[in-house]
Amino acid sequence: MQRYKSYRELLRDVLPHDEYVLLPRSFDIIGEIAIIQLPRELLSKASIIGNAILKVHKNVRCVYAKVGSVKGAFRLPHLLHIAGIKLEETTHKEYGLTFFVDIKRCYFSPRLANEHRRIAQLVKDGEYVVDMFSGVGPFAIHIASLRKAVVYAIDINPYAYRCLKRNILLNRRRLQGVVIPICSDAREVAMHLKGIANRVIMNLPEHAHNFLRHAILFLKDEGIIHLYSFEEIPHPEEDSLKRAREQLEPLGCHIEVLYSRTIKEISPKRRYVVLDLLIKKRIP
């Protein structure tokens, strides 16, 4: 029996060349579920593609096609079941931590594993951290697993909140710090947790800049904001910083860039970027 290194290799002689060249070179695996973004030109072959993934990746039991982009307040893609048994919930391992994920109702990206860990390693014992858009809790739980910190994990999505609480329990023996789950709009929570945080995480790339005025309410007089956003080429990181300055400098904030990076390509002209910003607030 022939063994294939990739699903694309398996499909090389199955699909016509004009369809084969459209096959994505990578896809996400969350627990036992694979999610592949297919162009509309390949949707008629979705079942063939899904079964090829099942054949090559024995740990995968279910395959979904992601059609279109992530949209809405909950950052959810449109998923089409194309192969295997129909699963919507799974557990995913990341750096030895366990995450329960409802893939149709919650946002989760396994491609951010290294970024989750990077932020956790920056936190110091004793810090207070606010994750304004926590999802199922990867940033928060990574931080609490490494540091004796307090993390306020906020999300407006009740399904993400349910997964977050479950993930706190699943990882409770590995946590040094404390994760406090909150199901609410981060803008409302900011009015009740003013000046508490050493750092704020803002992973809402479509709209994060619109929340900066609320993010600084969480911060002490000086603190760090980890700002994630989608930006256009050719200067994605510079454009993100420009927009941040436009929001915060009129409020008297001094901004220093500690770190910036393009994390990944979203489309040929769009990039997913992160800025670590040291914010010094104006003291009346």
C-alpha cells in the first residue's frame, strides 16, 4: 500500500491540473478535526479532498472546509462538513496544555501556538493581565501555566466562555496563576477594572484599534499592550502603529514599540501583525 507524504501528493493524479494547483499547501488540525480553506472553484471536489486528508492523516476523524473569511462579533468562519464523522467539539493539545474547543461556535487558531507561548514567557510573576478577547483561553491559560499571575479572560461569546471555564478545569493541575473568566463586552468590563493591569492582550485583528481607548482604561499608569491586527502591504506593521498613535496620542499617551512582527499572510495583500507597545499614560 502506497504511503503519501501529503494529501496533495495523493491528489496529484486524481484532480485535473487546473484544480490541483488551487489546492492549499497547508490546513489547520484542531484535535481530531481538520479545517481547510477551499476556493469556490474546488467546492465540487470537497469530498474527494476531505477523504484524501483522512487517508494521509490517521489522527484526523473529521474534515471541514472553511468557506470565506472569519466574520462577525464572534470571529467565526463558515464551515462545511466534507468528510469523516461529523464532530463539532474536540480537545486540542498545545505545549502540553489541553483545550476543549467548539469549532463551529468559537474562534481558535492552532497556528498561534508559538504566539501564545511567547506572550506567556514575557509575563512576570505577580502581574495582572487582561485578555480582552480571550476566546477559549489559550493566552490566559498559557500565562497561568508559566507564571504566578492573575489573568482576567474576557469574551462576549457565551460558547467561548463555556469552553474557557472547562479549559481552566482541564488544566487546573498545571496552573501556577489564576484565570478569572468573564462573559461580557470588554468595553463594559473596562469601566469596572480601571488601572488594574500590567499588560493587555488585544487579539481581535479586524477591530482591535477601535478598542484601544478602552484598553488603556485597564492599564496602570505604565503598561504593555499586545495589539493584533490585519493590515495591508507594503507596510503592515508601520500602518498598525500609525493607527495606534492616532487613537492614543490625543489622550496623552506616550507609545514605545517593544516588538513588532508579521505573523502570517492572510491574503496576497493582507497580513496579520502584532505590536508590543509600552504605554505611558498622562498623569493629571
